[in-house]
Amino acid sequence: MKRNFLLLFLFLFFSAVSSGQAYRTSAGLRAGIPYGLTLRHFINKTNVLEGIVAGTPGGFFGTIFLPVQQGGTE
């Protein structure tokens, strides 16, 4: 079981490293308390939609963020 987890971790790590910054949607795991999943989708160059589904020993919760960047140097 530990070997399978290590292989999965290495596969995901090297896949993420090889893709660079050319992505519109990404997913991730949250470790610790709370544990869960995150999903981030770039709507355009300045706006991103991020969702988190997480759990604790007492239950689950979800959050959606829509941070908006204003201005910029470019």
C-alpha cells in the first residue's frame, strides 16, 4: 500500500512539473485537518474560480472563491 501511494505521488509530482504553467484547470489534495480536494479554474487572465471540498472528523464542508485581481503591471 505504501509503495502504491509513493508511486502515485511521484507520478503526480512529475506530471505537474513537466506541464509548467500552461493550464486552465488544476486539482489538488489538502492534507492535514481539514483534509479534502481543491479545484482551481482560470476564467481569464485575471479571474480564477476556486472550490474546496474538505472534511474533518465532525463532517464535511465546501467553499467557493472568486478572487478578482485589479490593475496590474502588464
